[in-house]
Amino acid sequence: MRKHREFLFPDLTPLIDVVFLLLIFFLVTSVFKKEDLALLLNLPKTQHSTQKVEIKDINISLSNGKLAFENIVLSLGELDNKLSKIINKKKLINFRIDKEVKYEKIIQILDLLKKYELNNLALVNEKDYTHE
């Protein structure tokens, strides 16, 4: 008489349930970024609407201790080098400044922009929704 071997397969339903629960958990808890920013800034708020930031624009961010150009943290000298290479002088420059930054730091950046005749400047802020 021949013995038949029975192959036992585990039930995969609970495993699939766990995978779907993990997938839902990660989707719900993940943060979808609107913009890729190198510095976390506390921008000043305004009651009026703000300008839309375009990807094709040049982005400069300034916080108390750091400076970022196109989402890359660099020094003031490196920023000088990057600004000197800009050919299109009419390109819009979005300047994000943390509200705790000293005025002296802002003036240093504005002087560099003026040095290379980059005058198309937009100061980016956040809209204050509490006054609506």
C-alpha cells in the first residue's frame, strides 16, 4: 500500500491582511511634501495672498545659521559663485527668510543679488488664515 503525502499549505489570508494594514499605516502617516526645501523656516505671515512659487524659479532660503540655494545648503562664498553663473538676469528669485534672521544677514544676500544685477526678487511668506 502506498502512502500519500499530504502537502499542507499555510493560510495566507492573515499575512495578506497584515501587509495591507501596514501599507495603509504607512500611507496615512507619511508626509507628502509640496516643495523640496533644504531648510525648515518659520516664515512671516501676511493677510494678503502670496505669490505662487514656480519650480523654474531660483530659490534662496535663509535661516539663522544656514543658507540654501536651490535646496542645497552652502556658504555665502559658494552662493556668490552660484549667482555669478546665472545667465538669465530676468529670472524670478524666490527669497525665503526665517522671521528670526538678523537684518544684517538679509542685507548680505541682497548685496550679492545686486552685484550680479539679479533684481527680479520675490520675498516669500505664508498666508495668515486667522484673519479671514
